[in-house]
Amino acid sequence: MNIILLGPPGAGKGTQAKVLEETHGIVQLSTGDMLRAAVAAGGELGQEAKAVMDAGRLMPDDIMIQIISERIGQPDCAKGFTLDGFPRTTTQAEALERMLVEKSLKLDFVVEIAVDDDILVDRIDTRVAEMPESERRSDDNVETLRKRLGVYHEQTAPILPFYRDRDMLKQVDGMTSIEEVARQIEQVVSAV
Ligand code: AMP
């Protein structure tokens, strides 16, 4: 089973990808985690990623397409994967479609975790207040979140009709508990 989780920053894509990993053994492919690993490792890619992430912008499509193309060819993806954070632009969605055909892989469905912007801003406020400073991510603040939400609406939300047209899009309500969102996603999975 190969799935995409779409939704604004802070909607809970990573959390739900981990739930799917535990319940269905399908690996979480988080491009954000991959970039954060590159930042931690230093190097050129890491330096670029840090600047882009801190500014709330997106990394260039060609870099992200190459990273994912290499990753989905690895053996642990054979049992299935959840894409968390990719695609984020129409160019990435189109490249993914081509890449899957080339690798004879099939996308089962795309889940949109829908959450209103105001709720995401409230959530980040609470999270930042509760978290020790040492554990905070440098892009974890209201200002960067607002920029990332702008980028989401401008560049990522236009992917939704791309998948709706292909009859692949399923929407779940992300404005509820982690368990309830997981239950809604499970309903989608079991209907496939
Ligand atoms: P995330 O953890 O998915 O919220 O990603 C954190 C940051 O990494 C984003 O705000 C972007 O700057 C960058 N990023 C992650 N995935 C992508 C992608 N598919 N395309 C471009 N930039 C990305």
C-alpha cells in the first residue's frame, strides 16, 4: 500500500504516518526528516536546507524529486510507504506520477488531513510554550508557521484537484484527536 498524506504544516501528517508504520508496516518517508538529517550532517545540502526551512520556504523541486526517487527504490519501501511532506508542488506531483510508472509502483490513495489555519496557529503557540527550548525546531514559531501556511495555500493546496481529478483524494477531519484522525484514516485504508 502506497499512500500520500497531504495537509498544512502542523496538521499531524508525521504522527499519522507513524501510526500507519506501526499498524500496517508501511514505511514513513518524511522529506522534512530527510532534510533535517542533512542539516544535522552538515554539508552543502544541509546548509541550503537550513536556510530554506528557517525562512518557511520550499526546497527546489529538482532536489526533492531526486531525493524521493532514490528513496522509494530502496528495499524497505517494497512493502509500501507513506509519503509525508512530498509532493508539495504540482511539479513534484507530476514527477511522482512519472516516477511511479517507471518503477511499476501504484499509488493507492491520497489522504488530505484538513485543519483550519487558526487552529494550527493555536497549536503551535501551545507547543512552543510547553516545550523546553533545547527541543524546539528553528522553524517552530508562529511567524515561520504563518509563512509556511501561505506557501501551503499557494503551492501545495493546488495539488488537491490534481488527485481529486484522478479520483484518489480522501479527506479526513484533522481538527480532532490523534486517535480519531487515525480511525478515519483506517476507514479509508480498509475501504481500499
Ligand atoms: P516538514 O517537516 O514536512 O514540515 O518540512 C519542513 C521543511 O522542509 C518545509 O517547510 C520545507 O522547507 C522543507 N521541505 C520538506 N519537504 C519538502 C518538499 N517536498 N519540497 C520542498 N521543500 C520541502
